[in-house]
Amino acid sequence: MLKRERHELIMRQINLHNRVLTTDLVDLLQVSEDTIRRDLQELCEHQKLLKVHGGALSRSYQSAYDDNAIYARDAKIAIAKKAISLIKDGMVILTGGGTTIIELVKQLPVNLKATFFTISPFVAIELTKYDGIEVILIGGIFSKNSKVTYGSHVISQLAGINADLCLIGTSAIHPQNGLTDTDWEINELKKAMFHCAKSVAILCISEKLNSTLRLKVAGLENIHYLITELSVREEVLKAYLAKGLNVY
Amino acid sequence: MLKRERHELIMRQINLHNRVLTTDLVDLLQVSEDTIRRDLQELCEHQKLLKVHGGALSRSYQSAYDDNAIYARDAKIAIAKKAISLIKDGMVILTGGGTTIIELVKQLPVNLKATFFTISPFVAIELTKYDGIEVILIGGIFSKNSKVTYGSHVISQLAGINADLCLIGTSAIHPQNGLTDTDWEINELKKAMFHCAKSVAILCISEKLNSTLRLKVAGLENIHYLITELSVREEVLKAYLAKGLNVY
DNA sequence: ACCCAATCTGCGTGTTTATGCGGGTTTTTG
DNA sequence: CAAAAACCCGCATAAACACGCAGATTGGGT
């Protein structure tokens, strides 16, 4: 095994999984730990990867967006963990975009077997880390604001999909006014997404509860699950429970 | 055993296995190590292979290496700048994925008015920075390896597109063998892309010139522009000019 | 056929590179 | 805070390499 070959293989692993463990490489390449360490060190010096304790990480697409810059990240992770309990092997899942959904994807169990349809390239990219997940990116006009695909072409494609679960973030939710938002095109999109899934889960950080925006997306009767970072016993959630939602 | 014969045989081994060990060649060709070393050195100078400690590798077998961003970045920027001269306001442009294309997008003039179709989420995301550019992301199964959408759904959508220019990177190009690659699905995709554009430009860093992989994508007659970081007067480009390509 | 120059090849010598191992140190984790 | 894992450092060694030189081969030119 030539050194350069090892480097190639290591880089391939990195590109594939975005991370490698030293021990895995020892096993895979049948050389000593020291050699792997030296390889990683060299590749790191050449800026090909990021060496960390225990292995190495991909350097390429940390840039997509900054982990630490996400607003209310802890809350979103808490939401993600709850939402995952709705996901089972073999499901067909439809997702929107947004940082909450991305956090959810990052928390998925590594050996999950499922099919994800998404309108968000960021979500799609994140999902490629999971070997057991088939990712279908729904194409269309790409929105410069919300960074998802939209437009009639997306909606007509959605019509052909029959998902088990639709996971979607929201800008505002209210016990009486239901789900509301500001962008008409995106609203049409969300309506279409709701129609093609057996059940719909809304992921929503608590500060967006009980707020209303200009345009109505859907009433609460179209929604099956509401997932926030709060405990179910919180006062603010009572009104939603009363409306018949499953609140987590 | 003539030198030329040895060189032929070495290249055959390289094309077959993507790698050779010096010691194996000594055994196979029944000559001294020094001779083999000199052979490899010479072939390396003629850009036929990549000499490494212990043997040599195929020039095209460095795919994973430079996929990862910064490698040969300057060359890719140079390529990008040349490629931009092909782009005019009002054009409909179809692009593939890969770091070279992303560099190109980064170099685009800020006030360009155009429509971009792309199969790469990364390219789409990068393009959203330009107000004057409409971005259509073509949807389909999302490839974990090459990070582009592919499959029959993509191909059928491509059929409805009529682009002015198709910009695409490549893994290997050769004066006789044309464009070649390793992944059958991606090859079919590239073929479909070529068919729906009036002209096709290949972006290719020089070290991928004169290399060949397993599967044929297209002959040079399907390609209109070849863009590398080299000057047109370079020796390696002669063969492509002779084939009638516009070489930049 | 002969010679000469150019090239090619193999060998000896000294150098560099790649790798694994032992022992001590740091980081992680429960 | 202690065990385990991962790490770093120096050393030994074998393989690969570079370089100079001499003999062998080749390919015209006369």
C-alpha cells in the first residue's frame, strides 16, 4: 500500500462521511496507528482535512453555515430530539428548510433507514452523511431568501408524493389563527406539502407560539403534531392541546 | 526489451490497475530497479503518470484528492476567469457540480443577468448571492458521492430545457478517447446535459488532460470549448486544437 | 564492415523516506 | 480522579531513492 494511495482513500472516506476515526482507518488500511496519524497530520498540513483528537473531519463544507451562529440552538436541538421519536425505519418523510430541520437531521440515528424528500439543499447535503437514507431533492426555482426550491414546478412534483410524515418549521403559530407566514409563494408551497403527507409535524421554538403574521397557511386542524422545546405541562401549550394537537 | 516496449507495458499496467509498484515492474520486466525508476521518471515528466515513493499512480486516480476544495485552487480560479468570457447577459446556462464550477460562480460579475439551471445544490447556494441571476435547481435523487442530483427524473427534466451554454467539469479528458469517467449514472446525466445545450464547455485543470477512465461520456466532437489554466500555446493542448476545439 | 557518438543499462555507494515499536504524556470519559 | 484511549517523540530498520561511473547497445555515416 503506497502512502499516496492511503491518502487518496482517506480523503475518499472524508468526502463520503465528513469524518473518519483513526482506529477505523487502521482497520481499513491495515497499517499501524502511527502511520495513520502521520498521514492525517500530513493531509492536515496540506489543508486537505481538519485533524481532531481521534480522527479527522472534512474541511470542505463547514462553510455552508456557521454552527455557532444559529439562534436558540439549544432549544432547536431539544426540539430535534423530540421530533426524532416520530421517525421510524422505512418511513417516507417530507421536510422543509430552516435551521430547526437541519438540527433535526444532525441528530438522526446513524443507522436509520428511510427516504427523505426535501425542498432544501442544505437539508439534502446534511442527509448525505447517512448511508441508510435515500435523499430526493425536489427541484424548482431556488429562493434567494428562504434557500428552498419553490414555484409551480415544485408543487406539481409534490402532488406525486405520498409521505408518511411532513416535518416543517414555522414563523408563527396561534391557537385561533393557526399557521401564518409572510411570503405568499412559500405559503402555497407549505399548503401543498401538508396535502401530500399522512401526518404533519410543526417544529417551533416557544417564542414563536401565539404570534400571527399576515398570510394564513393552514388552520391547526391540518396539523397533527406540535413540537417545542417546552414541557407539555407549560401553560402556554394548553390552548394547543385543547385544539386536539399532539404536543411534545 | 526496448525502452519503448517497457513504457507501453507500464502504461498498460497503470491503466489497468491505476497503480504500479516499482518492485513488481522489476519482476515483470526483468530489469534493474534503476531502469524502472528512470522509466517512471521519464513517464512522469511526460505527464503520463504520477510518480510516488514506491511506484506510480494513474494521473486520473487522484479524483478524491482535488475534489476537496483548496487543491489547485489558483488553477481553478484562472479557469473560472476564462470561462466567464463565454457568459453574456440574458443567457440560459446549465451547469454541473464540482469545485471548478463553484469557483466560476464566485468569480461571476455581480450585475450579470442570466438564468442558471444546475444539478448541484452547492452551485445553487452560491448563485443566490447574485440578485440578477435566476436559479433553478433540478431535482432528483441526491448522490452521496458526487453531491449532485441524478437519475431518470433529472434526465427527463433536462429534456425540457434548452440552454445556450453547458458548463461542466470533468474527471478525465483525452484527445482520442474523449471525455471519460467512472460512474455510469453520472455519465448518463452528463450525456443528457450535453444534448440540451447549444454549446458545451469543459472546464479542466491541466493535470487531468490526457488521462482516461473506464467509461466514455462523449467524444470531443460533442464539445465546443475546452478551458484550462494553461496558455493556448502549451504543447499538451495542440492535440485538442487539432480536433477542432476552441481552447482557452 | 567499421567506427563514433549517443543512449541505455546495471552496479556500488551513500542518502532519504516510510514505517513500526517502546515509553512517556495528554485528552477523554465514566 | 482514575482508567482507557489517543497522542507525541525518538529510535531502529528496511525499503526506496539518487548519483556517478563503466560496460553494453544502438544507430547512423563513411
